[in-house]
Amino acid sequence: MIAIDFVETASSGVTQLLHTLASTPLAEPAPKGIDTNGVVSFFASKIAPILLAVLGVIFIGRASRGEISKVLTSSAIAIVGLAFIAGAATLFFVGDYLIDLIFE
């Protein structure tokens, strides 16, 4: 009789322990890599406007001193650079689309 009471007490304790362990939340999984979308959106929303504003101030300063040809040359170089950046971003998204299409 004592052994039966002991087994019942132990089983209820184990049941309560298992219920407590099952209800505790598990830790979040470790990050698997760099969030490239977050990095790209950060540069596009925070860094690029600041760089464009600095270029604009430089161009306005040169234009006010009468260096119009240097301003036009610099503006053309900046526009070509922006076109290369836009092309790289386009290739990034096209490549992501192709990878999703191939490995689907």
C-alpha cells in the first residue's frame, strides 16, 4: 500500500513537471545570416539622401563661382554613377527572382 501511494505521488509530480516544461516558451532560433533587405533599405533611406544633398551643395557652390562646365561634368558623372547603382540594384532583384524561379 505504501508503494502504491509513493508511485502515485511520484507520477503526479512528474506530470506536473512535464506540464510546466511544455508550457514554457522556447528560445528564439539564432539568426541565420545578414538581413540584406534591411541593409539595402537603410542605405536607400538614410545614406543616399545625405550624399545627394552634399553633392547638391557642392554643385551649387561651384555654379555660383562660375564653374558651369565643371558642374555639368560632375553632374553627368553623378548621373552615370546613379545609373550604375540602380542597375546593380535591379540585377540584385532580378537575380533573387531567378533563384526563386529555379529552386522553387
